[in-house]
Amino acid sequence: MRIYFDTAYIAKCYLNEPDAKEVRQAARKATGLYSSAWCILELACVFRRQVRENSLSEKQAAACRNLFLEDVRNTVWNLLPVPDRLLYRAEALVADLPSKIYLRAGDAIHLMSAQEAGFSEIWTNDRHLLAAARYFGLSGKSI
């Protein structure tokens, strides 16, 4: 089974965070791991936050970053491009969301990427992304 992870779940594959063990188990069972290319930058920000919050040393963050980028090069992660048409489609969907739905730009990119790639589910622990998933025709899944 192919699985689409947002950046929060990708981070759990490299960091010892709550639910990381279960996320890694799900990743090992997958026939393919997918995400948006947006995760490259977003994950770099996650690693920097870990350093800023003293959860990782600079050396540990660099090791996590390098391992992730090596996994990308080795196609452990299948990263989907973020072309302009995807951004315009996401913009149109976001513009029509009910006002009660809170959604960050990066989460909208993940939702649109998963939808365009033909996924029916997106895996995350992000409550805002999970709440918005159905508006993108997706089922939000969490460990």
C-alpha cells in the first residue's frame, strides 16, 4: 500500500517523538512512501526548531538532515513536485473552505499534492490538516 505522509510524520521517521515507533512501523509496511517536495524545506525547519529548543544538537540535526536527503536520493521518499497549477488549484479550494476551517499554506500544499497524486488518504497528526482533509476529497488518518 502506498502511503502519503505530511512533514510531521516524515519527521517522526528521523526523530524520537511521540508515536514515532508506530509511524515507522507503518512506513516499513508501505509499498511506497510519498510526500510533497515541499517537505524538503519544511523538514529543514523542523530540524532547526529542534536545535533552537535544545532537543537536538547541531551535529544531531545535521545527521538527521543528511539521512533524510540521502533517503530522498535513494527514493525511500517519492516526492511529488509542486507546479504552479497545483498552487492555483489549492488556492481555489482554500478560498472556498468554510470560515471555521483553519489551514496553513504548507498543509494545503500537502492536501493538494496527495489529491493530485490519486491518494484517498493522508497520514498526519496535525489536527488542522486532518480537519481540512475532507474538503480536498481525502480521508485524514492518524496513528
